[in-house]
Amino acid sequence: MPLLKRKPFVLPEPPDDLEPHENVYQIRFTKEIFQDYNDYLNRLNQYRQRVWTCKITGKSGLTYEEALVSEKHAAEKVQQIPEELVAPALRIIHYSMLPLKDLADSIAEKLQEQLFVGAQLYGKKNDRVRPCKVLKVMQEDAENVRYVVAWLDENNNIIEREEVSSQDLVQKKPCFSRNILKSFIRKSTYRNAPWVLHDKLAKKHGISTDIPEELRRKFFFNNGLVVCTKKRKNEEESIKYPIDDLLVKPSPDDPVFSSRPSPSRDFNVPIYCVGDLLMVWDFFMSFGKLLRLSPYSLKDFENAISHKESNVVLLVESHAVLLRVLIKGDYEYSAAVLEKIQKKITLISWKDYLSDFLEMINIPKLRQHEATIKRGDYGYVDVNAKLEIFRELVNRALGTAFVREKLDEFIEQRTVLGAAKREEAIEAAGKRRKVKEQLKADFERNCGENGHHLGTVLGAAKREEAIEAAGKRRKVKEQLKADFERNCGENGHHLGHDASVSTNNNHRIQNGVAGKNRNGEIESSRQRDALDSGIKHSNIDSKIKAKKFNLELNRTAEIVEVSRKESKKQPGGDKDQSEKSAEQRSEYFDREMEKWRIRTSPLGKDRYYNRYWWFHRDGRIFVESSDSKEWGFYSSKEELDALMSSLNCKGERERALHKQLEIYYNRICSELQKSSKDLVHKVAQDDSMVRRSTRVRAPPRENPSKAFLKYANVWKEE
């Protein structure tokens, strides 16, 4: 099995809910079965990437199919190893800690000493080395082994047989290479360091699977596999997100996810029919202008389809526009109806056209309602059957040349709008890039000029201060040295003269010492005054220079700031206005492209493959289960926020869904708020009518669920 990131890639099991006649997608070289076409394409694209490794040879940078072929060829070469040597080789491999190359060399060296029946080598006979073949191995004891060999001629034909000792045989070049041994090791094991054999292979050759005593502290069994006891550090950090949602595990750094709200299931039709209901309604709303059918709400369509009256205008007009399309573009249906009736589709005749359509498609579960429809009792037909009839009409209408031509026009118009939007975006990006480059050039030029002037001032000030300070220090040192030498000479002369006169003249010696101290104090005070005056003079000059330098620096900074403000003002004086116009243009293109929309795609899937749909004409977010049998919806902003905060963006599907919800968030919220306002307004109207005095006669209230009865097709062809 090919490796992905050095780990075995386990193929998924076939789906359990496959129907006998269900159409599926299968990958040729893995036999995997997929019910969803997008999942099939994603897996196929993954197999085509050069990220796979041959498990037996270790070759990397292969596609999955190339890795399979490489493993097949390598497995054929591994068969060259004689069966008699397989078990000894496996015993050497099992729980070995050697690297692959050293392990292969060790196996080759040990197997070189073992002879087996059928091995061809050389033997000593009559002081000559001749080719021979081992026919039988006779084990006398642990040290002495004798063999029955057959001596061969040049054509490998047996000349004679003879019993020889192991010392008389000379092993020739082994019949398999080191690369074959490496492939054999990889094929026989499922992990390295230590190398561990597959359980079936170990049991086949009677090799114990128990972990050796010296390795039990480092390794243990987990789900039948040998696992290292030392956990990898930062294992969570090594994972590159996003990954498959079902593989995401909770971690301490995860944000606090809110509980996902339960979708409402308040439908007037059975839940398993909601998919067909949405599909048919979305088709009518997308191609209403083409079909000449004025729009109506999903709630009205749902109430109408579950209504028990037969001639509901909304349903009659919806059937009529599809039947007119079939008369124009479907030759089979047009021929069938024109032979029988030559009249317009009206509230009375539409049931005859629909009955002819059911007779033409000849679907047994729908034809059983043909008689009911002909009698004019369409309202008593099952809701599921009504929607299936609509679905067949829509599918048939999409196949007509009339609709196909209009679809091509829709696609072409969307392409033109998309190209225009891209061109404007590219042009705007180019303008922004030029403005940035101009700002950068102006800023660098201003900084260069001011920086050069600033550097000149700074360098001159530093040089002058350094020269003056060095001169002052040199003068102070020279003065101190001269004073010190002069004082030392005078005091030494007085001291020697007083000592040579008499020992009683202690007064003069003391005076000499006192004079020395006085002179020292005088000279030291003189030196301090000179040093202080030098330091003070240096500090005054440095302060003057620093003040000049600060003035130059402030003036330069002001120049740079002014030039920066001017450069910003010059190209973008009406920046806000240009940005506003760009946003308006983008919104305009989005609105126009929405008018030419062909189909509605789901926003995305969650962790468990539930699909999320949003129809901008309804506002609600619909949730479809992975098996398409259950539906629900979210109808408030609070539910939308809770849904978004429950999505884990470490998973591929939920990250994509969260991104789409962020893109459409404002539009969805505005539609949901609009719907909630309408609902609040209706409730307020109902409450006000309830509070009216009973003495005032008021007209009966209008039930919102009966609003579909007032529908009129204002786009109808006359």
C-alpha cells in the first residue's frame, strides 16, 4: 500500500446505504466508490499529486498509481529470495533496531553462511574448484554439517553425485542483491526502529510477536500495533490545518465553541419532500422572466402545494408556463397535445395538458394520479406526487432547445459581467500600485535630501566637539605634568637641605614638610581649578553645539513631515469618494450577475457532511442532512451567529462553510431582519384587531397562510 507522509493510507469502506440501482463514481485503480461527485474528484486529484511513496522500494515523489506499479514490480523481485531463507531472514529482522542499510548487510552476511537445497555454488574436487548444486543437507551436529551435492558441467547438467563437508564448498555471489533485501525488509514490516513484522507473516513462520525484554520500557502494544511510549513533543503543532473535519481533535488552544442550534422543522410538506420543493421554487424564481411567471414567496408556494383546492392560480400558472415551454420545444409532447386539443391553457383546460404529459412520460407511480387530475381533483393528489410531477416537468423543460438557448445567453451575459468586473478590479489595482510607488519615491527623495543635510550637520558637530575636547584634555594633562614635576623638585631640595644641617633642626624639617603639604594643597587646588574650568568650558561649547544640532534636527523633521503630508494629499485628495465609487461599482456588478444566475449552490458542508443552502429571495438558511432525507432551517440572526460560532475552522469543510457565511453575512442578516420585521408587523396588526371593541363591526382578518390565493401572474403572456 503506498505511503502518504510516511504513513499507510487506509482506503475507506464502501457506503452502507447504497441502493441496487444507484449511480456511483468509482476510482479505477483503488475500486473506491463515491456517491458524491465532488468527493470523487477531490480524492482523484489527491491520487494524481506527486506526494506518494512506494512502501517496498522507498521511492518518493510518485502518484498513487505509479506507487502501486512500483510496489508490484518490487514484490516480484522479492520473490527471488528462496523460501528456505525467508524464515531465518525474518527472525533477524523482527524487533531489530539497526538502520535499513546495516540490517540488509547483516542479513546478507548471515544468510551467506546458510546453504539450502537447490543452492548453486562451487566445491573442491580433485584439487579443482567445480560448480555444484546442493541436493540434500545432512545435519550431524551443531558444528559438523555435510551436504549431498551434484557436480555440474558447463551446461549445468548433473555429472555425478557426492557427499562433501561444509569445508569443501565455496559460496559464490549471492542470488539476490542488497536492494532486494531492503525491499524485502520494507514489505515484511509495518514500522521501523524497531522493525516489526506483520502479524500474519510472523504467525505463518512461527515467530513470536512478544516485545523483547530490553524494549518493553520503550514500546508497548496499542490496538495490536507496537507504539513508542515516549510521546512526541508539540504533536498538535506539527499538524497542518485545515484537515478532514472528522480527524480534528479538541486542543487546549481552541476557542469556546457554542452549541449548534437545532434547526426548525416547521414545514407544511413532509420533510423528505422539502428538497424537491426548494428545487422547483428556485427554478421558477431564477427563470421567471424567461417563463413569463411573476415571482412569489417560498411560503406561498409551500401553502399552495399543500392546499386541497384544485384550481389554485399560483399552481395553475406554474404548470402552464412549463407546459407552454414543452409545446414550443419538446416535439414529442407538442405532437401529442396538438392531435387532441387545439385550445389555450386556462384554468379549465390545464388539467388535460397535464394528463397528456403524464401519459407521455409513462411513469407508473405518477400515472396512477392521471384519472384524479382529469376529473379536476388535483387538490387531492399527494403532495409528494405533486412535487414529483413538477420535477419531471422542470427536467423536461431544461432539455428543450428553447431553454438551452436562453441558458447560453445567461451564461454569456454572466461571463461578460464577470470579465468587466475583473478588468475594473485589475485597473483599480494598477492605479493603487502606481500611487504607492509614487508615494514611496517621493518619500525616499525627501528623506534622501534631508538625510544628507542631517548627516552633514551631525558629522561636522561631532568632529568639532571631538577635536576641541581632545585638545583641552591634552593641555590639561601637560599642565598637570609640569606642575607636578616642579613641585616634586622644590620639595625634595628643601627636604635634603634641612636633614643635612643638624638633627636638632627638626623645626626646619617640619617646616619643610609643612611647606610641602601647603604647596601640594595649593598646586592640587590649582589643578582642580584648571580641570574644572576646562570641563566647564567644554560643557558650554558642547551645549551650544547640541542646541544647534537639535535645531537642525527639528527643522529637518518638520521638512520631512510636511513633504510626507503633501505627498499623501496630492494623489488622493478624494480618496474616500474613489473608494466609495469602487464599492458601488462592485455592488452593481454583483447585483447584475445575480439577475443572470443559473443555479443555486450550497454554502458548504459541516463536519458531518450536512449541506447548508441560502436562497436570497427567502432569507432563511436551510440545512440538508447528508442522506438528503431530512431538512431544517434557521430564521433568525441569533441562530446564524450561534451556527457560525459553533464551526471549527481547523476542519476543511467547516472552514469553507464559515468563510461563505462571512461573505454573505450582511445580506443574510438583512433578509432575516426584514422577514422578522414583517412577522412582527403582522402580529401587531392581529393584536390591534383583537383589542378593537366588539361594538365596532370590522371586516374579517386576512389569514397570512391564505395569501397565495390572491396571487396573479402579472407577467403572463396574453
